[in-house]
Amino acid sequence: MKHLRRAASPAVASRSDVGGPRGTRGAALASTIGLSVLFAGAAATLAVRIAGVARSIVTPAPRSADTEILGIDRAAQTITLSRTLDTSLPGRYGIFTNGAGYVKLGAVLAQDDATVTRKLLSHIDEPTRVGPHASFSGWYFDEPDQLHLPFHEELIDTPVGLAPAWAFDAGRGDTWAVLVHGRGTTRSETLRAVPVLHALGISSLVVSYRNDGEAPDSRTGRYGLGVTEWRDVDAAISWTRARGAERVLLMGWSMGGAVALQTAVRSEQRERIAGILLESPVVDWRLVLDFHRRGLGVPAFASHAAIGMLEREWTARVVRGGVRIPFDELDMVARADELTAPILILHSDDDGFVPSDASHALASARPDIVQLETFAVARHTKLWNYDETRWTTAIRDWLISHGFGR
């Protein structure tokens, strides 16, 4: 109202008091200005929220504490957790704890509506010192020596600096697999695949990439959703070729799948890529983001506006993305004709994080090169954990059928 009093002349104010024609116009002007201020404030608030959504898409985030530890029975070697869709899954998993580090979990022994009791496969010295909050994980193996296979540490010379990797030599060394982890995790996620590859005489390079907490950060410190990270995988391919690789397999989990697919269509070494294996992959980022938008109750226009901010160079800088995200180029269903290497996709139809729709669409678009193995119940990137035998068999059979392995 202070703005309105300053804007009105004494004469207008007087006429307004008696309801004359000029007073009516003055009241209308006051109302218009007031609404403009309200709408401007609402628009500014919405813009901030949209920018926040856009920023969250490309910002590496710490591991979330999604599980509550309700009790640990050291004598019985059991652990009781809050019940979620993940903690009640059959199979072997792990949790990141506060106080006991990474802890391995075995079979579900009992459950009710609120709790799940599982076999504890790791020894915990002092259960009372373990905090109540934890993060559930499908890694299971968190260090390379747990595979009981020979390996060595390596540094890959990527465009952002030296990125650590684990190399597992097998066979003659003419075929290498480059294993690419997903968003918000590290290379330990991919260790589950090394044994089946090693048994077929395929060497594995378990890599890190920019902004994942192990490799160097990029200038912006933000994810490129595959647009930038593929260059680090390309450097890993160069590393394997320098050590005798004639054929290279790419295997990616979740966002690592998007990175692998971008490498397959962007790399000048793509003729060396002899096969691609994808677990719970992101094939089309728009579909994934829309899935989460609906789950969070975010209006469609806000989600589209956030994507629009990331697509434009100048607005990408506003959200500190540093580099624009060309979502059309990340849509590998639309770019299916550019793919040439055979592809195996493993995806659960109840993934819960990356819907399998785009995996189905890619398989339909390129039935000549894409084989899709669908799971149920397994959820996101936990297919090995849920059904190790089927997961391993599907990969082994596919590799053998395409001429890989002893």
C-alpha cells in the first residue's frame, strides 16, 4: 500500500474517496498494481522452485538414510530394519551404517507390516554403537578383494584428471569390459559383474568418472547425465586398447547405462565396442524425470520448465549446471538407428526409480540388436541380489551367443 500512496496524486486520492470516475480508475489501477506485485512474487517463488528442481537433477547428492535399524541381535546374528519395498526383498544386500561401516545382509527371516528381520552376514563388534539410520544398498561387495580374484589399482588419464580404477585381468587380455556405475554411487556398485566376466576370460576395468566422489571433479562439479561423463569412459577404452584389447564391452548400471550408450554413439573408438550390457538403464532421461515428477506431485509444467532450464546454455549456468543438457541427444529410443553393437538389457518392470518403458521401447525399435530380459520384484539395480542365478545365466548365455568367452 505504500507504493500505491506514493503513486497517487492528492487530487486522485480525493476523487477516489468520493467514488468519482477518476477515483474508479485509481482504484482499478491500485488493484492492478497489487495483483501484479502478487503475481510477480508468486512467479519469482515458482522460478526459484523450478531452478531448485533443475539443480537437483545435476547435483551429486550424498547417500540418503532411507532405512532405520531397529535392533541387532549379536548372538543370533540378525538385524531388524524398518520395512520398505527394498528392505523386504529376497536375496543378499548391504547397508551403510553409522558406526559399523558397510554391513552385509542375508535372507529375510521374519517380517510384519512395520519391520523386517534379516540374517546378518557381517560381524558387528559393538551393536550398541551403531546409529539408528542407515542406507540400503544392492552393492553387496564393497571392496575388490572380496571377490577373491587378482586385481590391481590403476589410474585412467581422463579429460578431468587421473581417475582411479580396478583392473581384473583374465584370459588373453584381448577382450575387456569397462564397468560403469550409476548416479550417486561409486565403482563398487559394479563389482557384482566381475566374476561372470572373469569366468569367460573377459578382463574387467571397474572405472570411476567425474564428480562421483572418487574421480576428479569437473569445473562445474555437476553431472552431465551422460553428456560429459562418456569422455571418461572413452579414456578407459583407450587404456584397455593400449594393453591389447581388440574388443571392448561396455556395461552400465542406471545412469551408467546412459553413459555407456552415449559412449557408443559419440566415441571415435566406437568400432571397437563389440557389445553393450545394461542393468536398470536410463535410456531416455525425460521419461525418468517425468516418472519422478508424478511421484512427487510436481506439476508437469514445472518439470518441463526445469528440463528447459538445463537445455539452454544461459539458464544452465543459472542453475550452476555449467553445460547444457541436450535431452534430445540423450533419448536413445529416438537415436536407436545410430546403435550398431549388440545390446543386452536387464530391467525389472517394477524398478521403482528408472521405469522400464524406454528399455522396452528400445528393444522394440531395434529387435535386430537388442535383447531384453525383464524381471519382476527385483527393483532398481538389484537384479543380481534378487536372482543371482538368473542374472548370471542371462549374461553368460548372451556373451557366449555373441562369441565372447572361452
